[in-house]
Amino acid sequence: MTALLGCDFTSAPSRRKPITLAVGHTDRGRVLLDRIEHFETLDAWGDRLKDASDWVGGFDLPFGLPRELVVALGWPVEWRACMGHYASLSRDDIRATFAAFCDARPTGGKFAHRATDGPAGSSPSMKWVNPPVAFMLHAGVPRLIDSGATLPGLHDGDPARIVLEAYPGLLARSVLGTTSYKSDEKAKQTPERLIARKTLIHALEGGQAPLLQGSGLRLKLSHAQRDGLADDASGDALDAVLCLLQAAWAQQQHEAGHPRYGLPAFDPLEGWIVTA
């Protein structure tokens, strides 16, 4: 049986804010959550991904940089070489380089975007603050490569372990629109956000998320799991489960014979977000 993984990632994991991994599997259209795992260091998370069992995972971090940015900086335009160069830089180097790029551009067009950002509604992968996805790429992608897994359309590795770029906000917005359902700030962990999490979970359990319509996939939770996801005001566990569902959709596409686990043809330097 192929396991499913969904990962809510942070580039600076700690005991207070670990990397969160949802582990599950499918059974006749139901996506069952087996457990939630936490990793307080990047190395512990990277070692977990070397698990030799069969799995398909959705990971909430960008897998590539905008081609426009890479070309402008004169960096390698082949993905593996570009990622190798990027990994060699310090975070200070990245911040200074990207800030200089943005400073030279007009207001309203400071950042370069990947093609997937439009349909996914995702932040540009070169952003170094709010959220610092540039540092998430820097911390995460080298470890994904080192795991030996396959990143479809980007990197060939073990065909039994599949790594896909996921974005939980895409699936959440298909249910909630722009309503916020989480916050790391205690003052913003409001009853309204709790209601939004419960609404989202209910839709996922009922197979009513518009992004997954037609797939027949629905989340199956125990009472304790449901309460745990709703009560986690940071949304980390729920985001991991959203990524798990995106991985389940990709696995379903693969089983139906679609190439690249349902990913469309995309720029092999930039990458693409599954279900976008």
C-alpha cells in the first residue's frame, strides 16, 4: 500500500514550531489520517524522507525560482544546477541579492513570479519575509533531493517515493474564500477562526471542497483527530492534512494513467503546485 504524506514546512523548526507531517492512506475514496509526526530539526525531517517504503507526499514549500529572476541574475537555468547554486548561498546573500533585484523594479512589480503563482494564488518563491518562502526553498529542496525521491518533472529518483509541491491555502480557499482560519499569534486565535477551521474540516469530510470535486475523495477522521485539528489554532496540523489530500489527488491521477501525477506541462526550472 502506498502511504500518503502531507507536510507543513518551516525553514527554522523548533520545539515551539516544528515541521508537521501528516501520514495517511486511501481506502475506496476515503483519505484516512493515520498519525501526525513532528520534527524539531531539518536533519530529522530529512532523515524521515529517506524511509524506503512507497509514498506520495505533498510538501508546502516552493520547489523552484521564477525563470525571470534566474535569467536576470545569470544563474544556471537547469533546475538541478540552479538549486545547487542556490543552496551554496547564505540567507544573507539571498536576502541582499533579492532585495537589490526588487529595488531596481517599479512599484507594483517588485517581485518576479512563477507561472504557477497565478492559478495557485501563491506568494512569489523569492519572498524572504511574510512568508519567508525563499528560505523555505533554500532549507527544504536540498533535503528533498538528498532523500533520493522523485520530484516529477524536475528530478528523477526513486520512483516509489514521490515528492510534489503542495499549497494548503489553495485547497482551503476553495472552501472558505478569503476567510482566515489560522494564526501563530495568540491575539489572533479567535472564535471566528475556530469556526472557519470547523467549516473547512466539515467540507473535507463531506467531499465538498470544490478543488477536489469530481475526485470522490473525502477525509476520514476519528472524533479525537477532528477535535485536534480544530483545536490547533496555528493551523499547522490542518495545513499538513490539506497537503495530504492534495497528495491523495495526485496519487489518484497517477493511478488513472495521467502523466506526472496530474501536473500539467510546466517550466522545468520553476516547478508547479499540485492541483493548481
